[in-house]
Amino acid sequence: MANETAQIAGPVILLGPPGAGKGTQAKKLVERYRIPQISTGDLLRDHVARGTSLGVEAKVVMARGQLVPDALMYGIVADRLREPDCERGFILDGFPRTAAQAGWLDAFLEKEFFEKSGMCPPVVIQLVVDYTQLLLRLTGRRSCPTCGRLYNIHFQPPRVDELCDVDSTPLVIRDDDGAEIISGRLKAYEDQTKPVVEYFDAQHRLVAVNADQTVDEVTAQIFGVIDRHCQHLRPPAK
Ligand code: AP5
Ligand code: MG
């Protein structure tokens, strides 16, 4: 099946505001390219749930809808990228999120991946979504605490109200999906993450995708972008 092929992918960076569909699309890429999704939001929420010192610090910042300081992010991202499942590639969902993080990532990949394994440079995909649509996606989001499946009461409702289709677990609302926090997160994106878009665009490394379409339509566009990016890496046809 086309969505189950284990192709060469290399690193993929998904950029986009809160609610753009980074997590939704990352899961589709995991299925097709068999490379892991690295969501810095999920990594941080895991630290918060475990009550680590990083989690205690991050919790306060995330509850305000602000970004966790860069210096705290580098260690968790570096540790995760050094795990063996990242050797063929990985999907960065939510990182980099500041211009400083983008510069740090380029230097890290250069040193740890390109020099050692000759991995191809990241494909940087920007998910572009209208503001009103973002609000509906965020306020309507529900997720399954057991399997992680995402739903949306407006666009992808579960078959039975508020229960996961896969395991019937009651769905939950993310702590930072309240109206006041959402506005802080969207502002943080405008102020701190838009410069990341500009950073990659100035280097002609950015591919914008219209993500204001159905999930499957967006996925098809992203597959096309990645496949074109990686074409030169495939072994020649016999
Ligand atoms: P993070 O968890 O990364 O949240 P975010 O960037 O705000 O993005 P979301 O997860 O809300 O949205 P998404 O784009 O993944 O959309 P989704 O697929 O869920 O970060 C959380 C916090 O952690 C940050 O605020 C910050 O404090 C901290 N943090 C994380 N990374 C950091 C970093 N690098 N530096 C510093 N701090 C960091 O979709 C949303 C909804 O829309 C779902 O209901 C889904 O079903 C629906 N949907 C998706 N696609 C479609 C579609 N095409 N049509 C209709 N509905 C759709
Ligand atoms: Mg997400």
C-alpha cells in the first residue's frame, strides 16, 4: 500500500502555528516513511507528567502559552535525536520554534548527522492555515490518553461522543487548549516562530503547503514534497 512504503526520507521539519495539523500529519508520515515523530510538545508534556525538574519548570511556562526557554530545549532534543530509531530520519513537530533553535538545529545536524552518515538535509514544510480555522481546530481538539489518537468535535468526531474509536477511552482536552491560553500560544507563534519561517525561507529551504484542506488532501501534498526532496537519494532503477 502506498502509505506503508518504507522510503528514504531523512529529516522532516513541520512548521506551523498551534492547531495547524503538525501532529496529525506527523502521524501519517510515521506510517509511510517509518521514521519517528519527535514532538517537543509531547516530550515536554511527558516531563510534566513525570514531575522531572525540567517538567516542573516547563509546566508554568506552558500553562501561560509561552515558549519554554531555548536552553532547556536543546538537551531534550539532542538526547532524542541520538536514539537509534532516528538514524534513517525523523519528523520534527514543534521544533525549531525560535530563530536561535533553528541555528542550533542546523549546527547539530551538520555535526551529528551529515558529517557522519551523509543524511540528506531536512525538508522544511510550512503548514499554512487561516486564523479562524485554527481556533476551531484548537477548541474542538480531543485526544485519547491511551493511544494518542487525535479527534476534533467539528471535523473528525469520534463515532461515539467523547470516546475513542480504537479503545473506548474517554477523550481529554489538552490543558493549554483553553481560550485564554490559545491566544498566548498564537501570539508566541507570531512573535517567536514566524522568524523561523523567515530563516528557512531566506535560504530557499521552505516549502509552503496549503493546510486549509482535508487531512488527506494535506497529507497527499506533503508526501509529494518529501518524495521529490528525496528522489536523488533513491538507488537507481535496475
Ligand atoms: P505543541 O504541543 O507543539 O503545540 P502547538 O505547536 O501549539 O501545536 P498543537 O499541538 O496545538 O497543534 P498541531 O499543529 O500539532 O495540530 P494537531 O495535529 O493537533 O507545544 C505545546 C507547548 O509546548 C508550547 O506552547 C510551548 O510552551 C512548548 N513547546 C513545544 N515545543 C517547544 C519548543 N521547540 N520550544 C519552546 N517551547 C516549546 O491538530 C489540531 C486539531 O485540528 C485536532 O483536533 C485535529 O484533529 C484537527 N485537524 C488537523 N488537521 C486538520 C485538517 N486538515 N482539517 C480539519 N481538522 C484538522
Ligand atoms: Mg501537536
